[in-house]
Amino acid sequence: MLTLMTVIRKRPEVATDDFRRFMEHEYGPTYAALPQVREYEQYYLSDLAADGVEEPFDAIVRIGFESAAAMREALATPEYRAAHELRKAYLRETSAGIHSAVVEREVRLVPAAG
């Protein structure tokens, strides 16, 4: 499985409640509906290390795909392109506002409760 992690900062003029509503009810469901997506989770943050140097992160999104090919296929769909356009009103478009990375290795020192 390939996991894509994206850290997100909302646009400063967007209220937190509006941002979260958009993410949960518009943006996220678009991704979750893509047949290539195996997992989709949103995490909303309250940044504890706010030092005034950088603005805090507002969310992290975790998306799982079967493979890199499946991810590329999903990112080429009209649905993805539509979601990408929608997010311009809520998310910052620079790497400081939305930054994605592929998880290369996961180390779990304490197993998840289950």
C-alpha cells in the first residue's frame, strides 16, 4: 500500500468551522469516492508549538492507495481536478499551505489499540 500524507493550512480569511465543514462534507468525500482510494482520514489540529515563526497547521490528510500507479490514476481523474479547483477558496495553494509526501517507512513502537 502507498500512503500519501498531506499537511494543510487554511486560507487566513477562512473561519476554522467553515474550513472543517468544507473538508468533511465537500473535499474529503470527493477523494473517498475515488475507486483507487483504499483509505482516507482527516485529522484536525490544534498546534501546541505555535511560536509565531510559522503559522500552525490546520489539518493532516492521510490517503491510502494500492500502488503508485493507482495514485497517479486517481490524480488524473476529472473528480480530482474538480476537488483541486474547489480547494482554492479554502486552502493555501503554496507548499506552505498544502504539502504532500509519500510515506516511505512506518515504525510503530506502540501498537494501535484494537
